[in-house]
Amino acid sequence: MGHDLTTFFQPRSIAVVGASENPTKIGHASLKNILISDYHCTLYPVNPHEDEILGMRCYKSVLAIPGSLDLVIISVPAPIVPAVLKDCVKKKVAWVIIISSGFSEIGNHKEEEELKEIIAGSTTRILGPNTMGYKNASTGIDASFAFGMPRKGNLGLISQSGALGMGMIYLANNEYVGLSKIVGVGNKIDIDDDDLITYMANDPETAVIGLYIEGIRHGREFMRSIKACNKPVLVVKAGRGKAGARATASHTGSLAGSDEIYSAAITQSGGIRCRDLVELFDMARALAGQPPAQGNRIGIITNGGGLGILLTDACEANGLVVPPLSKVTFEKMQKILPSLIRPNNPVDLVADAGFYRYWSSSLALLQDPNIDGIIVASVHAGYARPREYTGAIQKMIAQQKLHHEYKKPILGCWVGGREFEDLVQDLKAVGVPIYPSSWRAARAMYAMVKEGERLKRTTKPRKKPR
């Protein structure tokens, strides 16, 4: 649809219709979240039965508010929504978020169509209905009824489920993945996934875009927006089977459609389909802080032979190649490894590997032109010291930044208990992607390879001067 969403995400004035003194009401939470946000705007509570809410003058209707309004949040029972929306159109409100549920998600399609008819031909645009609203961590505004603000970062999230969207915030915070914005689209009768993808593609605060979708209303526009996006787009599509399709229909009124068609459309457009939300965050963490892989040849380093085999299997299952070492790298490894060990890929550093073996062998793979990405793994088997492993990864990341010619993603994988937990948090806090299983590490590397392929397709070669 091509709407410019700048004032939607950065409104100068906001009215909350359905604001209430009752702390159990959604309208109370919506008003309070904006009030305590680290964001400056003019805020108006609207409730015909109140004179003052949370210390602010309360207005009887949207039309009673002096001056213009950029955004109106509606949180009233569904039968009242049309009348409020008509007032918004009359006042020429640019943006409306309809939090209220009770529309197509429960079979009330006629009532939802009425909302479309009200805004037809006007300049008023709608997010929702049946939505949580949005949280803009880049500016600090919380235009949602749900509690909790994400850590500021560069992942933009679009979710068709409000509750799951909130869960994504807490999951992101736990995984040290910062968000730029998170938007609940709900039943998406107007503002759609493609509008938000297009906006986030041009948003300087967003580096990676992630979506949770149950159904798509405008397939061609959706595909076009992903294809035109110059950033990685990760998609979790729910409703794969018959039971899942039934669940999506009763949740947001979406028709799930053919899962094969969705997968083909996402892939054809240049997006990456994720199996679940954990995988989305795994991939986003890698994509946001690491260079994309220039090919699919992966080098694996580990202090446990079994983990190396599992990583090899997981890589090959995802279309990645674990090639033999080149002659030059083989000779380098011979000098690094104990004399009884024959170098191979995966590189088995042996259980007592410390900082030097991890660092020097990883550097050798960084310098190998036949390796496109590296997974550095560690098993806490009682011999190795995990602090040396994490120190080696941090040094490698620093060297990657110093030696720009490498341009290879470095991912970590660990298998251990509590002794590893603090170190993993240290790595996550500084943006190092590290995963507790071979499959998750391989899937994250798969995303790095797919992003490298996408960039090669979309980057036009420069014409040679005549």
C-alpha cells in the first residue's frame, strides 16, 4: 500500500479512547504505558464517563480534543469501535490502532468490513483490529497495552499474534537480542506485513527483519516487499498442517493456505523461513553482527570429536559442505595440534585444548580461501577451561574486525552446564552468536550462507570502464 509510516512510529500527539482509572482495563494499561515511556508527545485520555485519568484531563470524544491528532489508540468494546472510527475520520486522524477484538477472529467478518468502509477514501489508516499495538525501542515509545519494553537493538519484529509478540520481547531480552521495533498486526485489515517490511527496509535503526505470520492477505505485495528489501528477512509461518490451519482461522481469522506455496514464495522472494521463534532469534543474532558467508564451505573446530561429527551432520543436512583441509591449512594445523593427532575438518583440538589451540586454528581457517564460515565448538568435559574458549572467540571476532579481508562469519557452539552459563552470557552481551546445540549452530550458519547468496543476486556487478 506504500504508506509512509514515519509519524505512525513517531507521533507528536496521541489519544487513547477507552482510557480508564480502572487498572484492570486495557485502556488504562495503554495510557499508562505511553505515560511512562521515555518519549515526549502530547497525550489525551478519552472517556465520556471520566473527567480526569492519571492526573490528566479526560475528553468526552476524539472530536472534543483541540488541535490535530497523529495517532488514536482504540480500546473499547467491538460494537462501539465504528462510531469512534467515524470520529477519527472526521477529525482527519492519520493513524489508528484498534486494540479491540471481536471481529473476523471470531467470525464477525461483516463488522470488520464496516471498518474498512468507514476509512474508504479517507486519509486515516488502521493497524488491527485485534492487535497489541507496537513498541518502538528506537525512540522509547510504548504504544501497546502489554507490559514490558525490549532492549534497544537492530531487529525489527512483525507479529500477527499479540501474545506471542510479547513473548518474543522477553525471549529477545533473555537472548540479548535488541529490537528496534515490534508491531502486532492482528487482523491486518489495512496496514499489512508488506507496509511494515517496506518501512523497516528503509529504517536506519533496523538491520534484520523478523516476521511471525499466520496468513497473508496480499501475496504479491508481500513477495514484492521482501524482494525489494535490502536487509535479511526471517519468516516464521504458522499453520503448516490441517490442525494448525484450523488454529490460525480461529485466532486471527486467517486462511493458512498451502504450506508448500508459502515456503516457495518466501524462498523465491529472498526471505529465509524459520522453523520457530527460537530459530528466528538464533539467525537474527548471527545476521545482525556477522558478515554473510561468501559460500557454503564450513570449517569446524572442536575439543570433542563427537560434537564435531554432530556439527558435520547438521551442516550437511542443511546443504552446507564441510570440505577437507587445504594443504597449506593442513600444515598449519600440524604445528598447532598434538603430534598424535592428524588434522582434519572438523578440526579436533582434543579435550585439553586451551586458548592457543582455539585461537591459532581458528585464525588458520579464517586465512583459508577454501573456507567460507567457521563454527567453533567446545565441550566442557572437565579438561578444558571454558574461559579460554570464550577468550579465543572474542579475540577472533576482534581480528575479524581488524582484518577486513576475511569477511567470514564465526559462530560458537557449546555443550556444558552451569560453568558455561556466565561465559555464554558474556559472549551474548557483546554480540557473539553462540548456541547450545549442533543443529542450532548449523541453522544459524545456513542463514549466513543464504544471506550471502541473496546479496550476490541483488548486487549488480559494476561495469568496467571503457
